Amino acid sequence: MEKTLGALPVVADYCRRLDLAGIIDRACPVRELAHLTHGQVIETLIANRLTSPAPLVRVSDWAHDWAVEEVFGIDPAALNDDRIGRALDAIAPELDRIVGSVGAQAISAFGIDTSRLHWDMTSVSLYGAYEQTEDDYPAPRFGHPKDRRVDLKQIQAGLAATADGGIPVFHRAYDGGAGEVAQVISAMTALTKMAQPREFLLIGDSTLVSYTNISAMIASGVGFIAPASKTYTPAEVLAALDLDSATEVDYIAGRDAGKAATERGRWRVMEDTMTLTGKRKKDPVLTLRRVFVHSTARAHAAATARAKKLDRAHDDLDRLTRGLGSRHYPDEKAVTARITAIASGRRVTAYLRTQTGTDPDTGKPTLDWSFDQAALDAEAATDGWYALLTNLDPATADASEVLIGYKGQEVVERRYSTVKGPLAVAPMFLQNNRRIAALVTVICLALLIFCLIERQVRAAIAPAATLEGLYAGRPTKPTGRLIFEALARLRLIPATGGQPPGIPHPPPPQARLLALLDVDPTRPR
């Protein structure tokens, strides 16, 4: 009976290059009589996430159906729930050490450029109450989940990915209610120990910006780029900007690459400086560059969205006007309540002007309403504009280069979509928060291998950008998902009657991928 081989030889080879089992076993040794080390168990869990990311139950059944024994040398029966739980418990106290060591090994073994890193945080929803938690590990809490499952507790995860291939070289789990601003310094400190060179550029979202964070980055020699919130760039500042005075940027968004020049989005930049003060009088004043960016695509989207919500609010208000005095809106109080609901639901509070009353002759409620044109014009003046803050020297990066650097932030957001999609157990359910933290690391280490494989294939086919045989019979840009889907077709014939296990000759697309990855599936690990 054949077994599924899939990408197991590739995963095993990358685990070896990262010294994953070795790093884990040195941090979390087991008794000499143990059948499996913790490193071996975690490697198979990573392989499980990458090849068959179903809910984390009956892993032994998966291992039996797949060629786990032949590739990893592990008896599938040994991968029972209890053994997996003990491995997660064991690595939980050593996660920082493991993550740092594996990240440093990835940088060294694969020659990853860490001069520019992108940082972001996301939430992972959890099933279960988790009323009793261990203090040393992130605690599940209610918060503001990205998936809007406000009925579920969450844990948060931070991820730092390189501009070079979007490789997630660092991650960390946080309390479900942890503020994102407060996590920046600890993440930056860990990255400083790992990155080469030590002085790097950190790019993030607006939660990167606070006096404390920026002071720490400047003191550590870390450059940063992050969008400025309304606190640092109010709407009236954006509305006063002169588009004709801005400089056009030579940049084409990936989504516009195949479009005619007249249909592509355009960006313009201009800059000034702003100061940031601390809470204490003795805190030094920080002077930052503020780069104003105008995007035609963003301006068009803002104008379109505003027109839609005005149209919808207009329809709602017309229906309300026609219904005045009905059983739904018998008096001024009911009308006022409905106006409030419309203004909030359609997000037109800033420019909806209303006057309600009661007709003395009929006793019916009355309503006059309009949209404040001055308020609409003031908002329209900000369409397409936003600001970026940075401490980079203008001689090192002009305003255009600051924007182009920031545009790479989508790489970490794209990696989160992989974490929550192809690799994750979401929503997650485990016995305790110790194991939750450990499983977050398992998933993020799987993501690391996923991204390294994608990067190597793309580098191996360069300068070509596409590869044949991955999708629908046409050349396609190789993504991690397409690579793993293609390799999933590989099979193994187990050993029988004294005959060693055999692998049917792989079809050309799979053979090409294995060659590009420099992996021989017939060679024992």
C-alpha cells in the first residue's frame, strides 16, 4: 500500500539545515531512555502543519498514512496526544531561546539580508474559557480580534519578516489584551541580537510610533518608518497640502504591473519635520521627518466609498421622511433615535445636519436634513493623503525612498494570511496557555520553512519570475502554497519482502522543484 510522501523530504531537509531538532534538544533535553526527543516531535508537528494542516488531533493517523516513519525515522504510534502535549510543555519555557537560535541559523545558513525588517502583530482566536492560566505565558483574553470573533478570547502574535523574501525570522506570542505599542521595544531588542548588521531599518504600522519606542530605536541605532496616526498628523494638516508642490515617485504597485500607464496608480511625496515630546520635562525633544504621501488609487477609493455611504444614508433618510408619523416613527423621540442609527451605521455623523420637531397642526414629527458641503469638502481635501514618520537621514533615503521602503510592509501582512490559512489551527483549542504559546511557535517555525522554500525556488529560477507546471498548465509565479500543492502528489512504496522503500519517478514539475530545492527524496536524512 502506497503512502503519501509529499513535501516531507523537503521539510526534513530544511529542518536539518536549520538544525531545528538540535536547537530544541539542546534547550530541552530528555532522559536517555526516551524513545523520541522533543526536537523530533516538534519537527514532525512542523511537517504536519506544512503538509496536512487539519485540526491538531490524531497526528499519529496522519503519520501512519504519510511517510513519516521512512523520512523522519519515527514510529507513527509514538506520536500520540500525550507525547505531543509533553513536547509542547517542554519547549514552552525555552521559546525565546529557540526562536532566537533558529532565526540566527536561518540568517546564517540561507544568507538572508536583515537590513530591513517589517514588524506587525495579529490576533488568533481561541475556543475555551481559559479561566486558569499560568503567569509565565501569554494569557488568553477578550480584545479586538482581526477576525471580528468578539465572542472568543484571543492570543496575539508578533512577526518580523525580512524584505529579502519575506522570511519571518522572529516571532513572539503576547497576551490577548496586550497593547501593540508596548511590545515594540522588546521585539526590537531581540531583533538587534539576531540581525546582521546590528543597525537595521524597522518598518511597522502606526503602533510603532510612541515617544518611548522612538527614543529606544534612536538609542539603539535602529532606523524606522511607520505611518503617522491622526495624533501626529491631524486631518486639517493633510487638507492644507498642495498636491502640485509634491514630487512624483517612480514606483509601480504590484497590482498595476500589467496595466497601461494611464491606468496605474500614481504617488507623490513632500516632507517637513515634526517634534515629539516626552511626558517628563527632562525628556529630550525628538525631531522626525514627516513624509506626506498622496496616492491616486487611495484618493479614488476614498471618494468612491464616501459617495456610496452618502447614497445609502440619503436612501435611509428619504425612507424615514416618508414614514414620519407612522407606527414606526410616531414621535420626535423615535425619529431622533433613527437618525442617530443612520448616522452611525452609514458613518456620516461628521457631515449630517438634521432638525427635528413636531407639527402643531397634525402632531406628527417633522424632519429637515442635509449634508454639510463644507464638511464634505474638508474631508475630500484629505483624500489620498497620509503621512509617514521616519528617523532616516535624508542623505540616506529621500522622501521617495521612504515611501518605497514602507510599501514593502504588505509582506508581513501576507505572511499572516498564510499563518491563519494554510498552516494554522484556527480558531485554536488547547488545554492551557503554556501549550498555546508553544503551538504558536510551531506554526511560525512552519511558516519560516514555508517561506524559505518559496524564496529558494524564486532565487533558483531568477531572472525568470515564473515556473511551468504549477498551475493550470501555464507559467506561474511560484508561491509557497503552489509549491507544496505540487509536491503533495509524490508517493512512496513502503518496504516489503526485503525490498527497500521506493519512490516512483516524479513527474517533470515535481522533479524540477526538487532539483531547484537541491533535495533528493531517495537519500536518507
